[in-house]
Amino acid sequence: MTKTSICALFIALQVLPIQCFSANWLMLQGGEAPDAPRYRLWGFAQVEHQSIMGEKTLSTGAWRGSTARFNLVGPEFDEGRSVELRRARVGLRGRLTPWLNYFFLSEFGNNGVTNPNGNDHDPQLTDASITISPVRGFRLRLGQFKFPGSEEAWTAQHASAYINFTNMTAQLLQERFFDSDGSAACTRALRAVQDCRNFANGSFGAFRDLGIEVFETFVHEGWEYSYAFMVGNGNGLTRWDNDDNKDIYAYLSTEKVFGGKGPFRDSWKLYAWMQEGKRELKLPQRRTWNRDRRGVGTTFRGWDWRFAAEYVDADGMIFSGSDSGVVPGTVSADGALIASNNVAPDESAYGWYVQAGRQIHPMVELNVRYDEGVRGTKLARNRREAETWTLGVLSQFAKSSRVIVNYEFRKASAPDFSAGAVPSVVADSIGDRLTFRYQFKF
């Protein structure tokens, strides 16, 4: 899309102010208003330009001369600058009877859901569920949908004020599914026998699961109290259970509503959640590992201001990147090794963020966010720390159209290693990131 066509589209659309809202995502995605239509087609598209500053190549180690994956734009990871149709989602939702509603959504964009390994684009059905509410205080949702948990993960992408996820969410909550932990050295000889790059065996989880959920929200004297309990397969999108284990999800929140009606309004919310499950790895030996996540957080939105903070603790199945941080499949400088993805099945990690936003004009909002992600906290040699400051501008040109610009000051370290050691060199090579997003929603 050219600059001229974008400007023409902006002029053609009706200009409307930004609305500073808080959302009860549990009810918004699992329920329908009493006056909702039987069928409603909806969706959105997001075109993004990302540019990573520096694009430094590694100066030491087995993969010297290669570029770290975090300095390349996914999902292909072959350039430091790229323009992508990041998301293109089309859905159908509605209320069939007073006690039955449904929600369907498909993804056609280029991202970890449709192209997890950067080499095969395949559209996916991300949501397919029905919700039954036969009695007051009890709603039953069945199918594939977003599981209850982190506010950042739960937030609809078309409503987010930021483009990229925090380190916490990207590393600890956005699940990737593998057959191996990647600990065995991937050599040319082994590669001739099997694919030892340890590519993901399916789509990213996209914070969704196939299962059954009980939930509800109660209102009392201006406060809303919500609960959710879910049992899921824990095996990603559009796949049946691959073992006899189930994932358990639980969520509680209390929210003081200051003004407005419906799912969007000014409010202050406190919440806590947990997820417990198991994952099976086939290599280096077939074994089942725990995968547990827990979090607490708060949000506030009102009077043109927005604040949020969240903390997450993680045990087991920690995604730990690739060999020397390069793209899986990259051949080492001496030609002997091939980089692979790695998972630390018995490690732990944590992360947190705090963010603030201010609407300075009916069409303009300024945002700032600080986040940290720390993985490998059991063994000092595994510890990696990442922190990011994100500055953002959001402009809502129309009800259906918005632009977001984010600049991320990124920093990473391997604190147990000296400055010249390979892990430190890899961490020091991370570059800042500038991202532009144009979004159209219908």
C-alpha cells in the first residue's frame, strides 16, 4: 500500500476520537449482549513495517558472522527490515437464542500462527466455540478459544495500544510446541538422518486451547466479580489431545466500574490467574515435564489516562531461543554445526511490565511501557535477562482505522558470563526496534 493510498483512505473515513476503555475480556469474548444479532461478520487487517537498528553480526563463537534472530524480522527472519500483512482475521459471531451464542475467527496473516517456522504459510482457524448460559451465575463455553489468564495475552490485538508483546509474554506465555529440547548438537551427519533443527511441530499457541470452560461475572454495588475455570488439551491450535494429561486454568478478578455501560468502560481492575499442565518431549528421551504459569496484575482506565502492571512466574518448558541466538538452520562458521531451537524443560523464569497512556487529543494517545523478562533462574549459566522501554503514539483516525508507531529501546544480558564470552556477545548485539502499524477494522 502506497503512502498516497493510505492518506486517501484516511481522508475518506469519518474522523472519530480515541476512546479510553477497560474491557472485561472474559465476557466480551465469551458472551453476547441481549440485543446482539444472530449473525455478525467482523474482522481486521494489520499492515506492519518493522526496522531493527544495527543488525549486528556476531563477532565470536561458532556462528560468528551470522545475525542473531532477534535482529531479524519474523516469521521468515531473513531481513532486518520488512513490510508484512501481520494479521488478517475474519470472524463470525452472534446470539442464536437467549442462552446460546457462538464465536468463530480465522487467521490469514503472516505470523507465528500461520507460519511458525518461516517457511510454510498456512491459514488457521484460531477460534471456534459456543457458549451456553442456561441458568444465572453459570456459563459453559466449549470449543477452541482464548484461555483465561494474562491481561496482555487476553487483550484483543485490534484493541492493543502496543504492537509487539513484552518479553514476559513473548517468551513465557506465547507457547511453541517442540518434539525435542534441542540439547543434542545438530551436525551435518545427523541432519542427513533426521531434521535436527528442532522446528516447532505446529502453530504457536496464540494463548488458545481446545477445551471446556465455566465462567461468569457478578455485579454488586458498582463492582464486578468474575471467575473462570477451564480444562483444556494443552496441545495448541486445531489439534486433539496428544497425551492423557490436561491443562487446568483458573482466573479471578474484581473490577470497580466508574462509568459507562457494556464491556468497555472506565474502571480499576485487580486479577490473578494460574495455568498448570504437562508437555511431552520425545528427544533426547521420551519424558513428560510440568508447564506451570501464574500471574497477578491490575489495570486502570479513566479520565483520559490508562495504567497497567502485571507479574508472571513460570516453571517448566521455558523456551530458550536458538544456538547462539541465530536462525535455526544456520550453518556454523566452520560448517560443522547447524543451529536449532532449544527448550529448558526443567528451568524457571519470571517477567513483569508496567505501562501508562495519556490521551492528549481526541485522536492521539501517547504511551510508555517498561518490561523485563528473566529466564533460567535455577542455574546461573542459564540466566538471561531482557529489558525494553517502549515509546508509542496511537492515532485513531476513524472508528475503523488506526495507526500505531512504537520505538523499543532493547537491552539484554547474560549476567553469569564475562563481557567477551559468547553469551554476552550475543546479548549485547540486540538492536532497538521501530515498528509502524496501520490497522483497518470492520
